[in-house]
Amino acid sequence: MRQGISQADLQRLESSLTTDIYNNAERLAGPQAKTNLQRADRFYRLGSQRINGALQSFVGKGAPKAGESTYDVVVRAASDKGGADLARLSALKKSLQPHEWSDVAASAVQRLGGADGEAFSIHKFVTGLEGLSPGGKDVLFGKGPLRAELENLQRVATRIKAVEKGANMSNSGVNVQNAVSLSQAFNPVAWKVLGSMALSGEAMTNPAVVRWIANISSARTPAALSSAIGRLNAAAKNNRHLVALAEAVSIASEKSREYVEDQKAKRIAAPTARAGGQ
């Protein structure tokens, strides 16, 4: 929730819900459930306070610009090519617990994919990812599986951009013919649906989610795409992080099917030109 709601609004929401939640926990599961929930709440609140305090120290006297959040400042620091901002970002990471830094990284990812109130956009996220420095990616995402999957997603996005331009990239294996074949299964309408999935920054810091986005995006034929969608749906049954992605892909696939059928109907209904231009 931190990624989509301002701190002030989050505090008001928490205050209005806390009493009801505690009372219902006790009514439904007994006093111990209420105690456990209060303990978890304190743990979250203390972590949230540490994160907010660390971020305030990180920003210092230079407040974010109009329309920005603290996480925009984090993203700018991660775009630095090795100067003072990157050093400050590293110091911020060291001041927090690993799970607290994961929260910060997820919120930064959310900003890369869209501002407050905007639907998360994979396209915008990848563009923002390209603007980060190698050192900034190291700090935000580390050098493990997530970083590798994000780099692969960037490569896939580069190929897709080339296809959209009708380019034939050397050694890429992507050409205009593949673009035509793929468009029969996943047309621009579907790509738009897939590109604006309601995913969170937290989801995009999960290697499995990033890997499947790349798998779907890199399919080069209708058959390969259909196979990838089937495998994703199967995987989502055992991985809750993939559920939102599988749902979005299913919606995009249906939009694609409707689009293709509509185009076929229009071709059939179009009058055949008569000889002599009549």
C-alpha cells in the first residue's frame, strides 16, 4: 500500500481501520489472535518509521520537486553514473534491514512504472530501467536472480521495439515476418493491455514475475505465444505472485482474439473491386 498511497493518507487509513480490525480478530479467533496482530502491527510501524526516517535523512534539505515523491529522488540517485548520489544511495541501503530495503526498492520500481494514481506500465518501467546506471541497479536490485531477470527483460524490450519499427536487427532473430506472424496472435490492442497491467512494484521485484513477462513478450509465433500462456497459467496455480500477470495476459489474449475476428469480418464484408474500376 505504501507504493500507491501517500504517507499521510496511509496513516489516516490505518487509524480508522485499526480498532475495527483488532476487535474482529479477537471476536473471530480469540485474544491471542488480537495480540499477534498487534505485535505484527508494531513490527510494521517501527519498520515504517525507520524507512521514513532514513529517507528523510537521505533527501536532506533538498525536498522533492512539485509532483514528485521521495522515491523519485531515489530513482534519480540510481541514475547517477558513479558520483555522490550513488554513494548516498548505498549508504541509505546500508542503514536499513534487508526487508526494509526491499520495500524501498519496490516503491522505486513503482515510480519507474508510473506516478501516483497511474496504472503501472511495463513499457514505462522498462524505459526507466534503461536510464538507471549499472551501479544504481546494483544498489537497488543487487546482483542476484532479480537483476538477471530485469536485464533479460530489457533485452526483450529492445527486440520488441525493433519489431515495432519493422527493423531486422543483426543477430537478434527478430524480423518483419516474425512481427507479422506475432501480430496475428497478439495485436497492438493486446500489447496495450499487457503493457498497462495492474502490477505493483513488489510484483516487479519478484524474479518469477519478471521472467514470465519476458517469456510472453519474446514469443515469436502464435504457437509459441499460446504455449507460453498455457505454461504461465499452470505456473500461476502454484505461485500467487504470478496470478495478476496470468489474469492480465488472459485478458490481452481475449482482446487479441476479438481484434483478429473483427479484422477478418471486415475483410469479408468489404466489397470486391470490379473489373474496369467499377
